[in-house]
Amino acid sequence: MTDKRPHSRDRLQSFDKSVRVFGMRKQKFIEFEFSVGCTELTIELVMLYPAFKEFCDVNHVTEITSEPSIKAEFEKVSNGYQHTGNIINLGEFK
């Protein structure tokens, strides 16, 4: 799935969007919270890593926060994929 809309038509463009990875399932599904504008209001989602990466790219996510305990597991899943750009900085967990 590719976002074919011009970025300028994104009505949420002016809001900060973030994800917080909080778990892994079967060492391939990423469990995370997604927020737009207000970090207190989130939606929980579960996606395979490639879908998660695309979701972050399409939504111009600038921050990934996570508990240190899942950092190694997340890196293990993500190591098999090519990363382009700096939307997702896998080394920076807060």
C-alpha cells in the first residue's frame, strides 16, 4: 500500500505524529501505540515489521519510543530489512 496523495493534502500534516513500541508477538509482529498531536490520546495497533515501517513512512513519524527491554527483540526483527531515509532510527529508543 502506497500513499498516492500529495503530502500537501494531508490534513494532519501540521501535527506531530509518534509511535511507542511496547511489545512483540511471535518475534515478527510489532505492537505499538500511535498518536497524532496529543500523546495522551493513542490507538494501539499490531503490524508485521514491513507494514509498520511503511505506516511510519506514510505518516511521517519522527519519534519512536520504547521500553529498553524490547529493544533487542525489535532490532532482531528489523535487521532483515533495508532501511532508507531517517524516518525510523532503530538505534534511538527513549
